[in-house]
Amino acid sequence: MPIIIRPIAPLLNPARKLIGMLSAFRHDRRGSLATVFALSAIPLLGFVGVSVDYSRALSGKTAMQGAADATALALAKQIAVGTSGLQAQPTFSAVFTRPDVQITSVDSSTTSSGSGSTVTVSATGAIPTEFMRIMGYSTIPLQATSTAFVATGTTGCVLALDSSADNAISMGGSTNVNLGGCSVYSNSDSATALTVSGSAILSAESIGAVGGISISSANVTTTDGVESHLQGLSDPYADVQMPPFAGCTETNLSVKTTATIDPGIYCNGISVTAGATLTLNPGIYYIDRGTFSVTGGGTVSGTGVTLIFTSSTGNNWATMAINGNAVINLTAPIGGSTAGLVVFGDRNMPVGTTFKLNGGSSQVFGGAIYVPTGAIDYAGGAGTSSSCTQIIGDTVTFTGNSNVAINCSSYKTKPFGPTSLRLTS
């Protein structure tokens, strides 16, 4: 990055005046030769002194710039991983090792846009002079500015959060998974963090994992390629808190014909049998223990709906089971505490709790299926270019045919994908 130190030309004016006086003195034949030489050495020593101070200032400025760059990148990385706590001043001080430079201020600012965030760090200080102080300049002011940009990926639609599981993302057999315009990622550092085997078919914008990727099927196509050993993706819904609840609106609800229900707390699950139709009015539905089950031929629909799976007792944690040929058409709310979430699993749920969403092509979820500790088994989706589905679990397994597309501008879901850091100035 360019190094800028204030011009030293003004500092040379006294030296130039002194040279003029000495020149006049040199032509005065009344002085001795020794005296002339002695006085002529003074400006030379002045020039040497200025050079020494300038060199020290240049070195100090370089050290400040390096510390500013490191601080900007550290703050940008913090944004990338979704954490907080770093401050510009202590971060700068931890990497700046020039005690002869007096740092007077370190400031930072962050601006965000649709493509990412920009972090700017500026530092000011001064270095004391050794020779130039005789000319009236006791310090040389220094300044360093650094700008880092963190670009946030936005095309993720499938994410396994488990940090170590084998086959955290798994597709095998004759599974056919079409991820229209979106990408699949695994946070596992396993050598088999993401596997595509057998005659499985996978089409995606990109495929990525923290660990290794095992693709033995020949039927894998991507737009942006396959990349292993990525940095882990942050949980896009980590800051969403589950709204509190108490009591039971209804217990052991079984729908065998046609029913419409309101938001509330449904204890011990909801079952929709073959041929029955259940309509959910907009709002939050707590499934407190038991199973939300829809058998083949059953229909469930609702707009502006969030299904929360939990347990008020810490046992018999609620889960979901959608069987083949069930008709599901649920979309998430676009406002409120659960905006963008159509399925929300309690984070206290045991890791590996099974969620089977196998409704086939007539199964449509608009929004995010978010079960951070759940083992999601998914087969379904209409896959139209206007649909929006995110699938985020501890692990995700695709079985059968699945179509997932991501066009979420009107669903209020949170985008996710790999981030990249770079210094811009």
C-alpha cells in the first residue's frame, strides 16, 4: 500500500539559508581556509540527520500500515464467521511492535451492502526526531489506513452444521437431486464430509465442504465447481431465538377429514391421515412432543406459518414424518421473530433427532427448514424457478428424487455461503 509521509522540503529551508551565508562567507578572503571547511560541514551533517529521521519515519509508517492491514482483516474475518468481540485498538496494539512510534488513535468503521461488508481501520501517530529537532521539528506525524472487504456468499440452499460427522451430506443409490441455482455445503471436517455415491445424480451451482468430498458417481454437474477444505460456514439463523410458550392448545390432534386450525401449542403431535386435509392459519405452531405426521394422500397447507418442534419436558422431543405422496404446501412468515423459517427445531433437541420429509414432488416448503441438531432425511420439492427452500440440519440425507430451488427475495430467509476476504486499499 502507498506510504505517505509529509514532505520534508520545508525543513530544508534553514539549511539552504545557511548554505547561502556560508557561500558569501567563502568568498570573503578575510576568513581562514580551516574555518570555511568547518562551517561547510554543518549543512552536510544536517542533511545526514534529516535522512536518518526520514528513514526512521518511513520504517515506522510501514510498521503502522502492516498493523492496520492485520487489524482490518481480523475484524473482517470476525464478520465472516458471525462472531463479535474484537476491537480495533487492542487488536492493533497486539500486532504493532514499534515502541519508538507514539500511537495516538486507532479507529474502525463498518459498512454493509448486499454483497458483503467493508471494514476500514485508520491509525495516527508520530515518531520523535533525533536531528530535526534542532530545526524546530520534534516529531514527524504518521498515518495509516486500511480497508478490507468480506464478500458473503448467497447461493447456499443446503447446509450440514455437524463439525465432524462422516457423510454429513449424503446422496446415494438412485437419488436424483436437482439444486436449481443453489449450492450445497458441509461444515464437517471428516474426510467424507460430503458423499455422492452409487448412481446418484446431483446438479448444483457449487459443492463445498470443510473436510473431504467423496464423489464416486459420474452424474455430478456444477456451475462453479467442487471445493474441499473450505472455512466453515456460520449458522445463518444462530441469532434467532425460539419464542417462549406454555400450556396446550390441543393434545393428540388427529385430522381424518377436513380441518382448519389456528396457531397454538399442540401437545403430543398432530397426525393427518390419508385423504384428510389440514389448513393452518398464519402464525406459529408449537409441536410439543410427539410427531407431526402426514401419511400418503394427506394434505397440509398454510401461508405465513412456522412449525416449531420442541419439548416442554425435555423428553419425547417433537419430530416430523411426511410420507410419500403427501401433499405439503407451507410457506414461512415474512415478518416477526420467525421470519423466513417454515420449520424450526429447538436447539436443545438431541443431536440426530430424525426428521423425515419424504413427500415427493407434491412436497413444497417455502422458506427455511432449520433443525440445527436434527438428522434431516429429504425427498421432494417441486423445483420451480420461483420456489425458495433452504435445508439446514446437523446432517442432511437425500433419498429419492429431490428438487430444491432458491429464489428467496420475497421469503425473508437469510442467505449463506462461503465468504472471501481481501484488502481493497
